[in-house]
Amino acid sequence: MRRRFGSLAPVELSPGVPATLVIGYHAALQILHDPDHFPADPRAWEKNIPADCPIRPMMEWRPNPIRSAGRDHLRYRSAAATALGKVDLHRLHTTVEQVAIPLINSFCEVGHCDVVSQFALPLAFSIHNATLGCSPDIGQRAATGMAALFDTVDAERGNQMLSEALLELIRVKRADPGADITSWLVEHPVALDDEEMLHQLVTLYGAGIEPVQNLISNTLLLMLTDERFAANVLDGSLSTRDALDEVLFNDPPMANYCISYPRQPILIDNVWLPAHQPVMISMAACNNDPAIRTGEVTDNRSHLAFGTGPHACPARPAAVLIVQDAIDQLLDALPEMELAIPANELQWRPGPFHRALSALPVTFPESPPISAGIQ
Ligand code: HEM
């Protein structure tokens, strides 16, 4: 694509849905820092997209920060960023430990597990529920719906299941607020109504579970398959944080996202981009752009895995903490973990947006359950 098109490649996101994929790092920066010319509001575009188009639910308008521009964006962003900013990272560290240990204990004695379904997913899911103040039952329904959206399989039904679960959570928190993200959103001075609240939570569910789960699995995969990290478990050469940064650079969990919809035709890098047609950033391609990849990426955090500019991820510190702590807990408990099948036999889930393993089967010596450390 780079040889043929340079930094902007014409693509179809789904059959008959044209878009521009940004694969050049510098073009991506220009776009992500120019919300006036590249607004994130998809309403003009989606008028011509059928309701059953499998990628539509991930891209359509919602009154939330990711899909709005201008004043609306400021409004939703301030509520989301304030609520996420109130999460206590010290407490979060303890929460990760409290969630990780029982999960590890559920498989450590049998000598094998699937990291995705038995660790990364339930961990991301329980932590998200804890920070949102959400009961396990409501959270389970929301997560199932969201997974269908990400896989772009049975997406419409997934959307409906998600909405019903989250409306219930909003009702609970309006009546009885606590020290959690949902309550902080409800209490924020921008006074979000029920529909707005619903969509803030949908956004948080999409952002808070799937990419975290995928970053845990993808980072662990790197650590289990690359000598530089495998050595770490025993003699400490490169750390979990180094592996995490490398995955965020080379193989980010949101591979293609950060979508904008220009209101008028716009010239960028000598290419006219049409109005009302999605411009999608390929974080995977931009991070691997030879124009910026001059050497080692250890300690280099200039990747676009969390976006950049006014829509950049407001939960980056919490997300990194959760992933790093989760992997450290797992490898501290089971340091001799190995991949159970050859890496090239691993399956990746469908969908153009994410980089997600279907399963990550591992083996390790059968080990006794562990108890919680000093907190
Ligand atoms: C590894 C984990 C994560 C990754 C890779 C990630 C990635 C991203 C990216 C690429 C964006 C920019 C989207 C755009 O420009 O259209 C974004 C935005 C956002 N993320 Fe994250 N995220 C992660 C975790 C989280 C978590 C845990 C939360 C909250 C619970 C969260 C909440 C948000 C929100 C609310 C936005 C929208 C900001 C805006 O449009 O102003 N993210 N994230």
C-alpha cells in the first residue's frame, strides 16, 4: 500500500463502503490534530449506510466524545475525562491484584489454560465493572453485546443487548450513587440525560474491556515467543513494560480506528479526500511507517496506539497500569509459562478494527494456589 499509494490508501471497510486509510505517521498527526477539517461526527456519512452493514454500529453517531465534534465533543469529553480522572490508580493496582489472584487460582493447579478466556477477558471485565460500579449480571450482558459489535458478527443484536443492560445501570446509579465512574458521570455539571449517559457507558464498555483484554494477550504472546522477554521472567532483562510498549508500537490492539468524516473535500499529501467519506487512521501502519522507525522502540512512547490530539484516549494511564499489573501477577505466579501450540497456529478474531486473539493456550507446571500479597 505504501509503495502504491504513499500515506493515504483508498480502501473498502466493508463491501461497498469506501474510505481512506491513513498509513503515514505524519499525515496521521496532521489529521488527528485538525478536528476542524477532520471532525469525528459521522451523521452525514451514515445516511447512505444500510442499518445492517456490519461495521456500522462501531462507526455510527452516538452522543459521545469519540463520535462528536466541536462543542458536543467538549461537553462529552469533559464528563468522560473528569470521571476517568477520578479513578484512584493506587486503588486500581489493588483491584487488579484482587481480581487476578482468584482467576489464577482457578487454573494454576491444572497446568494449562487459555489466557484470553480464562484470564484476560474476565480480568478486564471485572475491573471495568468495579470501576464503573456495575453488578456482575449487568456487566456480563453488556460485555456479550459489545463482543458482537467488535467482531462485526450479529452486530445489531449485540447493540440492543448492550443498551438494555446499561440503561439498568444508569437507573441504579441515579437512585443510589457511589464512588464509581458511572456515578461521577451522572453527577457531572454538564447534566447528561439518560440517552447521553447510555452512550457514554457504551463507549466506556467498548474502550475498557476489549482493547485491554487484547493488549494483555498480545503482550503476553510477545513475552512468551521472544527470547529477549522470555529471559525476563528468570533473570530480568527486558520488563513487562518494555514488551507492552513494543506491542503498542508494532501491533496495537486498536489496529485501525480514530475515524473522521471531512465536511468538504480536502487536500492532504497531494490527495483530495472526498467529503463525508470516512478517514480512518491505521495505527498499526502509522506506527510501523519507515519514516519514523529508525531503530529500537524501547522507552519510546510516540506511537499512536492511544490516538493523539483532542480525541486521544483519556484512560491511557489506567489502561497501561491494568495491563502491566495483570501480566506481572500472572507471570509472578506462573513464571515457567509456555505457549501450548506453535505461534503460527494461533487464530485472530474477525473485524477490521481490532487486533484480537481468539485464544492463547498456554502450559505451565502445576502449581498450588497463591494468596493475596501485602497491600
Ligand atoms: C489498551 C487499552 C486502550 C486502548 C488501546 C485505547 C485506545 C484508544 C484510542 C486509539 C482512542 C482514540 C479514538 C479516536 O481518536 O477516535 C481512544 C479514545 C478513548 N478511550 Fe481509550 N483505549 C484503551 C483503554 C481505554 C479505557 C480503559 C477507557 C475507559 C474505561 C478508555 C476510554 C476512552 C474514551 C472515553 C475515548 C474517547 C475520547 C475522545 O473522543 O475524546 N480507553 N482510546
